Amino acid sequence: MMRRALLCLPLVALAMPASAKVTAAPGSRVFRLDGSGVSYALGVDDKGYLRPIHWGAPLPDGDPLVPPPVAEPSSFDPAPSVTAQEFPGQGEGLVTEPGVKVAFADGNRDLVLKYRSHRVDGETLIVELADIVQPFFVTLRYTIDPDTGILARSATIRNGGKRPMRVDQLAAAVFTLPSGDDYRLSYLTGRHAAEWTLKETPVTPALTAIESRRGLTGHGNNPWFAIGRNGKTAEESGPVWFGALAWSGSFRISVAQDVLGRVRVGAGYNPYDFAWRLKPGETLDTPVFYAGYSDHGMGGASRTFHDFQMAHILPDHARAKLRPVLYNSWEATAFDVTEAGQMALAEKAAKIGAERFVVDDGWFGARDSNRAGLGDWTVNPRKFPNGLKPLIDKVKSLGMDFGLWVEPESVNPDSDLYRKHPDWVVSFPGRPRTEARNQLVLNLARQDVRDHVLAWLDRLVTENDIAFLKWDVNRRWTEPGWAEQAPEDQQRLYVDYVRNLYSILDTLRRRHPALEIEGCAGGGGRVDLGMMARVDEVWTSDNTDPSDRLAIQDGFTRAYAPATMMAWVTDSPNWANTRVTTLDYRFLSAMQGGLGIGANLIKWQAEDFATASKWIAAYKGIRPTVQRGRLYRLISPDASASTSATMYVARDQRQAVLFQMLHSSMWRDNPGAILPLGLAAERRYSVRMLGGTPLPAGVPAVASGQYWMTQGIRAPLKGDFVGAAFVFEAAP
């Protein structure tokens, strides 16, 4: 039910199952939402403002809930400017981040929103606010998931007047935490090939903006946050407030204390270069801002969010297939793609146990390098004189399904498409068109461009037995103009582009329900809940170095479910840093997500094929636990630590896998035992080492979950870049 609502365009909050509790107290105009150990309360004060009351640990039924009193510190901070509101308009001297900022047709920019009405529609609380003078309305939607306590909040604004107005800023939601000086903000940042770096900073009156101005989510900052309390919040204990914005374009999450010490968090469209002319009677929806609370630390917050994503965000939810072991031909052939060459690679991939064979760039148009052909999505007749069918038939005869790489949103100037439609790219008339990777961005906000992209994708999948598309994006926006639009409407590009992107993906999946898609943007450049609702997996980073990947994967799983996280085994030395590692180590790193192989199999020796076959067979035995189980970050990769460890526990606690990775060691090192988490204390578990290695001396073959979690287990690792994995199996 949730995904169906989301795919209509993820701009409104979702309906939750009937066991969620939404209460509107009769006569008091106080509302509360309760689900899985979380309570959220809000209410209308005696002046008509909609005010936050509580977000956090569950409150007993019947507790008195009233909006807090309004404080007025001084004439420099009059009460209206510092009153905590659920969704403040930019008016009355507001000094915190607004929920919405507008300019009316008469030039007035003062917006004061007060309660107008509410209703409970099933399990969704809907509250309408209105300006005190102008016919401007805001509809807020709230739902709470009964199984995780995750809130889904969104807003719709409406111009009820007779003249257009300009919207300069619009959030999906604003959250308020209690006053305090001990809050710490965690967020994820980085760059291409160095994504998912976890950063932590105190929350202070200085505004922290987590944002992208790039037209897509971007590598630099991810639309996720987590806030804990200094000295109280750890990996497995203490309070954490967290959330993520389901939007795949330019976004902003703002975090700061107000003058009274309350922490305010807002998220929505990035106001940078944003303006929306709201016509009479027109509405504008926001994305959904999902947020939650856990009193089990950062690990508990992650697992709660992972559970929610797998149940309500990811395609097919609990029915989703496990990610197959994938082989991608890019590193073996680059643009030198031929029918015979790909068939030979397919035979080698099948030999090691791959289940999916993907032809990467170079199969279409005049595509012999990245300089030409992008946009001309017809099979290259020189490389595939009989089309793709002979290769697909060969791949399927080897027991694998077939996939293709595509980059639908860009075009080379040296292409038939660009020569025919130079006006189809994002650009300003008469200004330079900046190329990156020899390509420009197609303006998906245009309906004709949207229709063209959908048509060729639909035709490609219809005419070929394609099970999988790797959907890539290899550049950000520049010169974000839309020449066909009126000057006052050009900045609609930021919203309409993403809406049409979603429309293409939704329609393609509806027409081809068996098709699976991987989201990729030069690695992790467009990973967010908006895309995750439409793709089955995501490419986490172009950096496939197995040691770097441990840190990348650690950061990724703070926010997103391992079920979506693809990780590849590629060649050594690695292209990203020239690091040399063993094939065993590379497999143990990549097996902690969805396993793929991107190495050049043409250069492999017999022992490489034997090693790969061993690890792929072993992975298939633990795949459900890794992809669908619960993750415990036992020791996170850190420059100051020589080792790291992660543990995946099946939901029924019958299987668990502990990966320990040693980065480097010295002669005096004596790493202690790793303490597992998540096992059933009373059950007895046998233990074995993944890959057939004998158990270390002194490790019992069978013991209780309590024993393992208190006594621990130790892998005898020595050297640089080595690893091991223990598999725990509950006795029948």
C-alpha cells in the first residue's frame, strides 16, 4: 500500500497500516501519533499557532499534552519570532528557518500561518493552515509506521487568490527537539569515489546546511541526518533522532538551535536558485520527509530505518528478490564491445557462478569512446550485426539473465540526437554550454524529452529479453536554463525535471514489472529514498578498492539498507589508489552487500577462477542474511583502528555472519576477541568459518548465543589487508 502511494509521485505522506495510532483529542485541538516505541504530539495554542509538543520516547495514554508557553526574551526577539511552530511562514520577524517563504503579487512578503482545520483520514492526520490575511493555504500530512515509529511528513501549498505569487522556499517539514546544548549532528559527505564519509559536529546556533545545488542528490552531501546527545548516544545505546528526504534533486536539510536553545530541523527543496510562480488555484507538493527516533543508539536508528525501507520504500517490499550475483563487462572490455567478446566473457562469468551478465557502455550508436554516440540508443550494427538476440540467447543458455548499461539523461554533442534537437539540453540561450565527460544534460522537464526517453527505453526492453538496466548519470547540471519557459517559470526546472524522471521510471516499471534497475550516478551521486522507491539496487561508489569500500559501506549503511548496496570484486592493483590486495580479501569486502564481479576475467588464471567459485558459492549460502538481515556495526573502519567488524543477523536469528577485516598489523599487535551482537541468548549456535577454513584453535564448535556475545570470537589474522568470516547457525 505504501509503495503504491509513493509511486504516484513521492510528494505526499503515505497511508500507514491500520495498527498505527493517530489521535485527535476532542475539543482540545491536540494531536498525537504513536507507533513502535515513538510518540509524536502537536497542538494548536490559544493564539492559533500549530505548535510542536513532543517527539521521542513513547508517552502513556492520558498524559496531559499542551503546547508550551510562548516566551519573549526581549524586544529584539518578540514572541512571534521565536515561537516554535510546526510549519512557520516567513513572517512576524521569524528568525529561524521557515517552512515556506513567499512573495505575494502586491509585493508583501509577510506570511503568518495559523490553524484552520484538521481531519483524520484513515491513519493520516491532515492539518490545514492559512495566512491571517491572504488566501494562501498549507496542508500538512502526518503518518506514523506502527512497526518502526517512522514519521512521514509532507506539505502542499495552494494559492487561493486571483493573482500569481512567488514561492521562494518550501520545506516538506520542520521538526523541533527539546532545548539542550549537548546535541551532535551526524551527516554523510564526500566526493566522487570518496562518498559516504561520516561527519559529526555539535549543533549550535550557527546554521548547518546539508545540501545539494547540483540538480541531483550529489556526492557531496546526502539528504540524511542523525542527531544524538553528547555523552549519552553511542553505537548501541542512547537517543537518536534521524531522517531522510525522499527527493532526487537539489535539496537542503537545515539544523540549528534557536535563540532559546531548541534544535530545529527542516528539509525540502533547496532555496538556492529556486523560485516557483504559483498561479491562482495552483498547488505545489513537497517531497516526503521521513524521520524517526531510537533509544538504541546509532545502530538501532540504522536498523529501524533499514526495516522501514525494506517494508515500505524499496520496490516489491518484503517480496523483493534477493540480489543476484552480477558480472559486469566494463573493466574487461571498456568500449571494445563485440558479440564474440561478450559471449566469451559470459562463459567465464557463468563458470564462477554469476547469475546475471551485464554489458556496459559501448553497445549502441557510434559509441567507441565517451566522445560520441550518447543519446543514440540503437544497437551498433558493426559490433552486433545480428542485434542483441544471439548474445542474450547465449547468456540465458548459460543460466544467467541479461542486463544493459544505459545513460538516458545525457547526450554527446557528437550524436544524431543532439544534431536533430540541440534545444533539448539544459542551457541558457546565447550562453556557453559546459561539457563534462564530453556530454550535456537532456532537459527531462520538457514533456517531449520525457516522452522520447520513455519511448526508446520501452522499445529497448520490449524488443529484447532484458532483465536489468544499469541506469547511470555521469555529470551534474550546469547553466540550469529552460529556454522555452517564461522567465518567471524557468526555475521550475528543479522540480519538473525530477518529477518527469520519476514518471519515466514509474511508467517503465509498470509496463515491465519483471524489469530490475540499478541506480547509479558516477557511483553514489544520486542515492536517496526517492530513487530507492524506483530502483532495486544502487551503485554505492565507483571506488571499488576493497579497503576503501569498507569505510564507504559503513557510511552508506548509516542511512540506507544493505539490501540495496552493490559491491564489486574488481582487479588489483585498484584503479582508484593502486592498492594491491588478494582476491580473498576483495571477495570478503564485497560480500557484505549485493555481490558483483567487475574484474577482467580474460586475464584470470585457473586459481583465480577456483577462488572466485569458492567465495560465490559461500556467498549464496549467507545471501539472505546479508541482504535481508539486521546489521550490527561492531567495529567501524577508522584510521586509528587496525581492524573492523560487521555482523549480519537473520530476522529469525537462526543464522548470523560476522566479518572481521584486518587493515594492517605490527608484530606487537594482539587484537582482542570480537563480541557478536543480535544472537538469541538462549539458542545454541554452531560456528564455522566461511570458505572452508578450519576454526581457530580454542574456538568451540557449539555454544549458546549468550556465550558468543559475552566471550566473543577471534580470527587469527596477521598481515595487511586480510579478513575472515564466521557463520553462526542455530541448532534445529
